[in-house]
Amino acid sequence: MSHRANIRIQRRGFSNSSAILPNLCRTNWSSQSVGRGGNCGIGRAGWGRAGGAGFGSQSLYNLGASKRIAVGGSYGSGIGGGYGYGGGICNGYAVGGGIGGGYGLGGAGFGGGRGDSCFPVCPPGGIQKVTVNPNLLVPLKLEIDPTIEKVRKEEGEQIKILNNKFASFIDKVRFLEQQNKVLETKWALLKEHDQKTVTSNIEPLFDAYISNLRTQVNDLEKEKVRLDGELHTTQNLVEDYKSKYEDEINKRTDAENDFVILKKELADLQRQISDTSVILSMDNNRYLDLDSIIAEVKAQYEDIAKKSRAEAEAWYQSKYEELQNTAGRHSDDLRNAKHEISELNRHVQRVKAEIESVKKQCANLQAKIAEAEDRGEQALKDARQKLAELEDGLQKAKQNMAKQLKDYQELMNVKLTLDIEIATYRKLLEGEESRLANDAADAVNILVLAMEVASAWVEVVALQQEVAAATLEV
């Protein structure tokens, strides 16, 4: 990249131009000075060589009538400066001389110039009259261009704007770096949570919960088997009590039948006694002396009847009491059996209700197990989805970061280029102003400017290396 600028001053006697060529492959500089005082003398400075960035310039002093002078320069990897002066006197011949010097970081060089003849020793027509140009006796009026302050202010404002943009861009980069760190932290936490918490905590938790539910189901199944055994035993007891109750009912029926038969026999005996009384009355009607016989027979039969009745009553009474005792005992047994049967029925109903409750609990536990498995799968799906979203966000953040870094690098390159150009122009302007005051300070100003430009380029290279390293790390 090279720039060429021309600065025109309408007043007589001065013009300047400079050129900047940042080419790190060149290592030399040159300086020329030309003076005119009626004759021509050319002085050429030497050259120096340095290992860093460099600067070269040409300057020309014209005390004649020329109003425009174009000066070119180059910018390379060497640093040097030069100044020269030439003069000549025409008296039939021309004598010119020049002195020059070059300064560089790698060394210094000096050179001399020679004067060339400007016109013949004896011009045609003889020696001419010496004339003095009155314009040369007028003092020079060198004034500073008022636009320089405006340009400087504009340059300062531009530098401030660029610095503000640069600061805001740095803040943005830092914010993006913080966001990147936050995303990396979230990513690490999610990865650790997925690898440790989900795989190490959720699955054992679900396994323990499922094993607990299975243990409860096994306990309930064992309880169901035990209750089924108790129900079978209770049903067997009920059947036994039913058979005993039926046996007791049959025995009672038999006793009642025997009681009826005995009553019939007693009725038959009483009827026989009545028949005997009828026969005896009939015999009395025959007017036989049978009173004694009848009385005797009657007494006998009465005794027999009394004995039979007493025996029958005693037997029936004993039988009746026995039957009553048996009936009371069987009624108590029956009452107890009925009570036990009702208790067993209630127990059976309670066991059936418990069995139904256990079945419902088993169904609820199975439903809870299925629901827990579904929730676990859904949680894993959500975690994987969130992990994918975070990965996409992290990738987008990295891409955005890379883009921002690329833009940042481009802006830094542009800013540094502008800063170098602004600093170069400022130093050139300041150098020209100071040179007007003191011509001898040109070489020092140029050397300082060159050193500043070299340090700026060193900083540019270092910053580019840091940006490249940061980009590689990202």
C-alpha cells in the first residue's frame, strides 16, 4: 500500500510531499538535497541499513521562483535520515559541492556531491551584467494553513470515535467470552448431570422403587395365599359344623319320634285300662258276686297301672330331661356354631375385601410403576432435548464468537492502519512546522517518527499474533 500526497503552498519558496510505503521487505532509504543559488549543486546523502521498520524522505530547498515542488518518499524496513546543502558560483565555470549524511539503526553513512557546470565558461556576447531579482530580497512569509487545526480536530474526533468503537467492541468481546464461559459451565454441569446424576442416581432410584414395589407385591401375594388357606380351613370348619348340626337335628327328630311313639303306647295302655273297666262293669251287670274279684283284679291292675305309669313317667321324664339336656346342649352348640358361622362369614367377607383391596393395590402399584417408567423416559427425553439445545446454543455462540473475533481483527487492522497514517501525517506536519523554525532538527524528527512508526508496527504484529492465538484457542 502506498500513498502519495502533494501539499501546495501558494507562497514562494517551499513545497513538500511525502510518501509512505509499508514494505517490510526493503531495507534502504535515500535522501537528496538540492540547492540553487544561481548555479546548480547537487548533494546526495549516503544510506544506512537497520533490522526493523524504516522511513525515508527527500527534501528540497528552492530559493528561486519555483512555486511547486513534489517530493516522494518510500517506507521500508530501514530507518534513516539525511540532509544536504548545495551551492555553486558561476565565474566562467561552476563549482558545486554537497554534504550529506545518513543515519540508521544499523549504522551511518556519509556521501559527497559534485557540482555540474550550468553554462559555458565564457558565454556568447561576453560577460553579462549581474542582475538582482528584487523578489528574492523580499522576506518569506510562511504562515500555517488554518485548515491544519481543523484537520487535527477532525483526526482527534475520529480517533476518539474509533477508540470508543474499539472499547465497545472489546466490551462486547468480553461479554461474549463471559457468555461462552457460562455456556461451557452449563454444558459441563449438564454433561456431569447426565453422566453421573441421571445414570448414577435416577436409575438406581427407579430400580429401588421398582424393587420395593415388587417386594410389596410379593408380600401381598404371600398374604393372599395365607388368607386363601385360612379361608379354606374356615370353610372346612363350617362344613364340619354343618354336618354336626344336621346330625344333631336328626337325633332330635329321632328323639321326638320316640317321644311320639311312647305317647301312643301310653295312650294305648290307658285305652286298655279303660276297656278293662268297661268289661268289669259289664260283669257287674250279670249280678255275679264278682265284687271281690273285680276289686282284687282292679287292685292288681291299678297296682300294675300305677307301676307302669310310674315307670313310664319316670322313663319319659328321664328321657324328656335327657332330651331337654341334649336339646339345650345342642341348642348351645348350634348357637355357638351359628355364632362361629357368622363370625367366619364376617371373616370371609373381610378376607374377600382385603383380597380385593390387595388386588386394587397391586393394580395401582403396577400403574404407578408404569407411570414412573413413563416419567423416567420423559425426563430422559427432556434432558436429551435440553442437552441438544444447549449444544446448538454453544455451537452458535462459538460461531458468533468466531465471527466477532474476525470482525474484531479486521477492525483492529483498520484502526491500527488509520492510527499509523494519522500519526505519520501528524509527525510529518509537526516536523515541517519545526523545520521551518529550525532546519537542523529535521533529521532528529524524522528519526523519532521512524522509531515511533516502527514501534507501532511491532505492536501491530504482536496484537495480530495475540488475536490469532485467541482465535486458535476458541
